[in-house]
Amino acid sequence: MRIFRDMTIPIRTSAGLFLLTALIAGCAGNPGMEAYRQGNYSNALKSFRNDTTPDGQFAMGVMHYKGEGVPRNPTEAARWFSQAAEQGHAGARYNLGLLYLKGEGVKKELRTSFRWFSLAAEQGYVRACYQLGLMYSKGAGVAMDQRQAARWFRSAAEQGFVKAQLRLANMYIRGNGVAKNRSEAFRWLMKAADQGSGEAQLCIGVMYARGIGVARDRSEAAVWLKKAADQGYGRAERYLKELGRG
């Protein structure tokens, strides 16, 4: 079979990569949240504006960024996120890192982005860990270091972050930043596949089909390829046909 000659794991990137942390997740318990949940942004803003805690400042940043109750203003969002970030709010640090990464509301500055991601990652903030992995792997805002990339992808992967699990698996397949270990790659792919990742399901199916990192098992290959195909992965459908002809 010609299945999976290229061992690169297909990681889909979303157009919504530049997403800010959800307001509700960052401000649970804040009295302005009831008004926010009801869509009463005016009252929510009043409550958050009078809240000098990092949560309140974070909320103000999100609402200005999204244009909820006020005209959308990324510059003002960055100002509020900065206040919360300086007080140690992990979500605000992550969001500020994203703004500097994109150059939205602030001048694009990868080193500053890296600094804010680092601070959030040290607090265990999973998306910041993943972003650090990306920056180290690409040499963006920091010297390229694949071992550090693997370290931070692992930190996010251990928290169940699917994209980090896929990246880490790819590093094990290629021996990039870690010793090549296809069994370990299979293990991380299975974690992602169990969370419904079509990319991981596709790869698990192929690895079973070819006996890569796991004992060859055509029945299991078919099961996982079918799952990926059901999510719209055309390659999985083609591989299923090859499997049937093999």
C-alpha cells in the first residue's frame, strides 16, 4: 500500500487562531457577569469599570476588543489587558501576547509577545504553553530551539490540548527536538484521537495499517480511518479504499 509515505501529521489551522480568552472563563464570580450573560453590556461595563481587580480589568479588555457595549477598540483593549497582566492575570498575559503577535492595538513585536506568553505559560496557562512551543519551533521572537519547543508542546499536551498533542507526536515521528520514537508518537496521537481529532484519527488509522509505532492491524486501521472520513477527511476515504484493495 502507498498509504502514508509522508509521515507529516496534517494539523489543520483555524482562521480563528487569533482568539481572545473567553470573558466568562476569565471573570467567573464577578458581579458584572450576570449583566454580561444577559446581554446587558452597559451595566456590565459599569460594574467592570468600578472593579480594580485584574478580573475587572481583563473583562474591560475583552469587551473593548470585541466591541461589546463600546465601539471595538483593540488599542483600548491592550491598555486594559496590560493593567491586568501587570497584576499577574494569566489570561490577560496570554491575550496581550496575542495582540503583540498580531500587531493589533499595539505595534507588532514578537519579543514582547514571547515575554507575555512566557509569563502566562509559567503559570500553567495551556494556550500560552502551546504558543511558546510554536515560537520556539519557528524561531519567532526567540532563537529557534526544538528541544524547548518540545518542552512547551508537552506542557500543553499533558493538559489535554489537542493541537499540542499533534505537534508533539509529529516531533516524535521525525526525531525533531526529541529522540525519534514512533510508539510515543502513537501514544500522543491516540490521546488526541480519543478527544475527537480527525487529524489524529487519520494518522492512527494509517499507523495501524502500516504497523508504525504499533502492531499492524487492518481492522483497527479501518475503524480509525472511518472515524476520520466521517469528519470529512478525504484522505481517510482514499486510504479506506486502498485498505480494501490491499
